[in-house]
Amino acid sequence: MPYVNIKITREGATPDQKAELIRGVTRLLQDVLGKNPQTTVVVIDEVDTDNWGIGGESVTVRRKRGQ
């Protein structure tokens, strides 16, 4: 049973976009590894940019500086 966890920043991914990610990842695992789509689990976690850090700073701070 494949389990895939997708983490993205919480910046307005639509329900349709998330559904497309779930379908696409499920199809990819089926096509490449022969995994059963009925037992493939895909979870999307949306993380606030204040809670996502790169290089010792939050994404919020980096984006305010234009990085």
C-alpha cells in the first residue's frame, strides 16, 4: 500500500488542483511501479509560510525580501 505525503505552502491551491495532484500521483505509481490505485493513499498537507523554513528563515520573511 503506497503512502504519499505532499507538502505545499498554504497559498491557495484550489480543490480542483489538489484533486488533480491526487489523481496524478496515483496514476504515476500505477504506471511506473504497477501499484494498485485502490490501495494508494495520497495526503496533501498545507503549511503556513510562517511554519516553513529555508536557510534559517521562514518562507514569509524570505518572500518579503524577494527571495
